[in-house]
Amino acid sequence: MTKKLSEQQLLAIELILEDGMSALATADMVGETPETVEKWLADYHEEQDEKLRFQEAELIVMQKRIDELQEEIAIHRAMYDLIMDRPDPASEKQAKEYWAKMSDKLKHKIVTNAFCIDCGATIITDYVMQGGEEGIILYGKCGKCGKSMATSVEV
Ligand SMILES: [Zn+2]
């Protein structure tokens, strides 16, 4: 639909839009009828509108992608906050006391029932603990992909 405008058409459009000349005077200058010049102008506006609609569509697509990225960032930030909220020594000591009282079977169940949001694996390794009366949280790494992960257990 986009037609390439001729030099003559472009000159006429420039005279009208930028220099404020009338279609009649412009028609004289480019050696065409005023109707032809009016038609050029209408075509030009139509083309500009089309470009604008296309740009708007592109913006909508970009905005959608930005929204998706912001969601991803929010998830990663939440994970980061969780991981960086490292145990304070007192709660780590308490968690270790609870941990020591647990059966090996239960410990095994806890470290093999975590969930990695990156790869879906369920084994947590290299973990540290914090906790209290309500439960224990293990902060560590995914046994498969090595990304940070956490899991918790009520005691
Ligand atoms: Zn993983």
C-alpha cells in the first residue's frame, strides 16, 4: 500500500505542509491540477497514518515483552531476597538442634523434596539452615543445575 512518492509529489507536499502554500499555488508550481495535488496530499496523510498504526502495534508488542520481563525480574528478586536473607547465628543454631533430633529418613525426605524453579530438580545441596519453633528453612543449591534454592519443613 505504501507508494513511493515522486520528487514532484514530495516537493508539492513540502510546499503545502512546511511552507503553508495553498494547493492551488502549489499546483501551479509543479504543473499539475489542484485536484491532483489534493490527491497527493491525501495519499501522503494516509501513508503517515498507516505508519503510525504500524508503530503503535509495535509498541504494544514491546510493552507486552516489557511486562513479561518485569514479571521475571520480580520472581528472581523474590528468590534473591530469600537466598540473601541468610540465617542469623542464633536461628541457625536452633535449626541445627532440631535437625540433629530428626531421623535420617526424615532428613533424606527433606533434602530430596525441594524444588528448583530453574530446572525442576528436587535435591538441595550445600545448604545452610535457619529456623525456630515453627520450622526449618534450608538455603542451598540445586543438586542438578547449581542455582540457588530453598526449601522448608515444619517441625
Ligand atoms: Zn536446578
